Amino acid sequence: MTDFLNVAASLTARRWVGPSPENDRLAEAMAQQTGLPLPLCHTLTRRGVAPEEADAFLAPTLKDLLPDPATLLDMDKATARFIAATKNGERIAIFADYDVDGGTSAALLVTWLRDMGRTCTLYVPDRIDEGYGPNDEAMARLARDHDLIVCVDCGTLSHGPIAAAKGADVIVLDHHLGGETLPDCVAVVNPNRQDESGDLAHLCAAAVVFLMLVNVTRQLRDAGEKSPNLMRALDLVALATVADVAPLIGVNRALVRQGLRVMADRDRIGLRALADVARMDTAPTSHSLGFMLGPRINAGGRIGAADLGARLLSTDNEAEAQAISERLDALNSERREIENNVRAEAIIQAEERGTDAPLVWAAGDGWHPGVVGIVASRLKESTNRPAVVIGFDEHGIGKGSGRSVTGVDLGASIQKLAAEGLLVKGGGHKMAAGLTVERDKLDAAMARLSELLEKQGAGSGGPRDLKLDALLMPGAATVELIEKLEAAGPYGASAPAPRFAFPDCQIHFARRVGESHLKVTISDGLGPRLDAICFGAFDGPLGPALEGHGGKRFHLAGRLEINTWGGRRSAQLRLDDAAEA
């Protein structure tokens, strides 16, 4: 494969890989057939979209893409039991995971029940004291005071705790990988059960909860009864889908697209307050969900009170929303500081072991279990390898979290390790997983995990490859083009935003911004100039090289975005890499 623009080693030591000749031909053909801009056609063909499918892909609708909820196993059982509990005024408890997916899933049910004139109990386990998912003591306690317990974003592997809920019925609405057997309860609705088809395996838990509520609504409507407007709940589903790194394919694209529109109306009190605290001054995007709102909601479960996120997302009280938002913002700042300390130590460990193996991992005493998942994500991003980070307590028990790369099922491998006795417990889904391990089994467990991941192809991809969609000249990067490119989104997991190469550019202006960022203005010398921003440029070689360019010309690579400032919208390049021309 020829290096794109002959860049074998950029300023960040990456090889540039461009579109294949076949993709170039397909994009040219699509542009001729559809009249769409060529850069957009490159993006569409990379996603496997045919010319006759382009219009439908650019305007996905829930009407066309939403699956029939009843196709999921146990869905009708769960729906019937939930309706009965609602109609009969039974005591309902919601047991939710402590992350964004769990919080949004709980909020969907809490607000739906409230709109129906019903109340429920919200229970979110403490990450450190109780760990992930249902536990015997909590479930038994809830069962004493409730008729129905609904476990959201957890429960599929919780045979013992569900058995401990004596006297109460249990429904599980989840998406984590299922085992060979299911817990004994009313229903386990989970697209990742082993006896499911797998067609909806990409759904997050909030989407599964949404589908149950769709099923509930249909049955109530058929009986001539009214129920809340579920379209207004799509802001929560979109937030969960993006924050849980669910692949933005199929119905997920439509859920997020519609959810972003709902969120832009700022009707949900909790999200409005959080957006203001996070200083979100533009319409929400998948990026703002994943990097501004999601981390703040997660901060409660990571290092604060576990139920803060779910309470914020379901509150109808302005004062409470403001107070929780400010608390989550403060916790997120504290989380960043803790994360930075753990990350610095983890990077040293990982580099000493080598980052070209199928698995990158690190473990340390006292590392906060609330940040190990974020640090694992950072290691995964920097090495293009699955990564696991583990923090050990004073008893020699390590709680860890892992993140995977596309095409490598980490959850299944972690679950296999647990079945083999190398882990105390473990599970998750393809892209993320959690585990508990004893110190004396750590090395054996990581060696076995590396072996399992290697069989799936982990470690075969070049960690330094930068994939580019096409060439683009600075003058062609207009607001109009970016708006058309956004129609192919939303972008995120399994749907990366298009990245373009700008060849042989002159740097007209370069200025350091803050501690480590860089603003530059570029052109090809023929057309209009283009502003660019490079975040963290001075944390690596990009900042010094571009700031002190000395008149040299560069090939530049990055993603396009619309910058809104003072009411004016302009095109901007978010710079990822550069190489001397």
C-alpha cells in the first residue's frame, strides 16, 4: 500500500493511509450519479453506502429503522408485567448501573412512570462498596418493600442476587453479553443474550428500555389508553448511545439524530442545567454528548454519589437540577486530576511492557476504580490496541476496566477468563468490559487475555496509521460542505468522522492558545485561507514544529467543523497531524 502523499512518518510518527483506488472510483461514480459533493461521496462509500441508498442514508428515520420491539426475546413478558404493575399501583423499584447508560435508562422509566401518575424507587449501587450490578443484600432489601424490580443496564449475569429478591418479580433490561444460562426471573430482554439473533447487538441499555416503552405504548394504545410522548425521551437515548460508545449504525443513527434535535429544544430540566454548567453554547452534537455531558454525568458514579446522574436526568425541579449539575461539574474536575495521576503511572508501565502486543495493560495499588476505565480508553486510543487498567485495594483485590478496538470482542474474552477461574468475575460487551482479579492471578490472567485477543486479530493493526478519506484544498472547506458532511453523521463509534488531507500548505499565522493548544491559519497559496485548531499540540511535536515553521510548507490532516463565534459561522480544521511537504 502506497503511503498517502508519501507520508511514511509524520510529525507524530504516523503513516498516512488514504482511500483505496476502488474507493476513489466508487466515490467519483457516486458524485456523478447523485450530484453530491465528492468529499461527501468519499465518506459515504467508506461506509458501504451505494448511490441508490445515499438519500435514505442521509435522512435516516425512526419510522423506517426502528425494529419491532416484540422481536426481542422476553419483550412481551416484560411489557405485560410492567403494564400490570403500573395499572395496579404496585410498588416498583428501578435498579440501575452507575454510568450514563444506567442513569438514562433509569430516568426513562422514572419519568415515564411519573407522567403516568406513578412513583418508583431508584437504587444505584456504589461503585466501590457494592461494585457493578445487583448484589444479594440490595436485592433482598428491595424485594421486602417492592412488588417489581426492574434492573437496567445490568442483571443478565446476576443469578444469585436475583434469586435473593424473594417475594418480588424481576425484569432485566440489559445489553451486556449473556452467559449460557439466564437468571430465574420474569424476563431478560437483552439483544446480547446467547440465544438472540444478534441483529440488534449494537443497542445500548437505554435503547432496550426505549423499545420496551414503545411496546408498552402500543399495547396501551390498542386498549384505548393514553401514555407519554416517547419521542421527547429520545434525548436520553441519544446521550446513552453516544456515551456508552455504542456503534452509530442502523437504528442507532436515527435514535441519535432525532435525540439531538429533541435535546436542542432544551426541555429536559436536568440536561439544560448541565449544558449551562458545561458552557455548551451551541446546538448539541455527538461530540458534546460524548465529551461534555457524558463525563460529567459519569463523574457521580466514578467518584461521587452513584445516583447523581439518574437523579439529574429525571428531576422536574429546577433548583435540584442546578445543584446536582454544579456538584457533577466539580466532581468531574476532581476526576480529571485523579485520572491524570493514574494515567501518568499507567503509561510508564505500559511502555515498559511494550505497546505492540495484542493487549496493553497496567495495574497499580490504590488506583481509583472510578477512573481506570477512562485511562484504559486513553491507552487504547494511543496504541490502537485493546487496553485494561486495574486498581488494587489493600486486600489484594483488583478492579479493572477494559476498552477494545473495532473487530475485537473484549467482553466475550473477559467472560471466558471468568469461566476459566482466572478472574473473580468479569463481563461486558464488545467494546468495553469490567473485571475483578486477585493479585496472585494477575499475570496469568493478562497473559491468557492477550492470547485470546490475539486470536481475534488484536495487535495486527498498525498503531501509527492515520486513515484519511480524501484530499481537500483549504478553499473547498466551506460551511456548506461541512453541513453536507454532517448529514452523513452522527459520527462516533464504528462511524469515524471523515478526515481530510490538505496538501502542500503555507502557514500564515500560528499562535499558542492556553497551555498546550495551537491556532493556525493555512492556505495553498491559490484560494481562501482556512483557520485550524490543534488541541494538545504542545503535548507532542506538532506545536513546536508548526509554531516555528520558518516558512516551510506542510501537508496537514484533520477533521472539519463549524466554528461559531459572535454569531458568525465559519469553517475550521481540527488538526490531527502534519508532515513536511
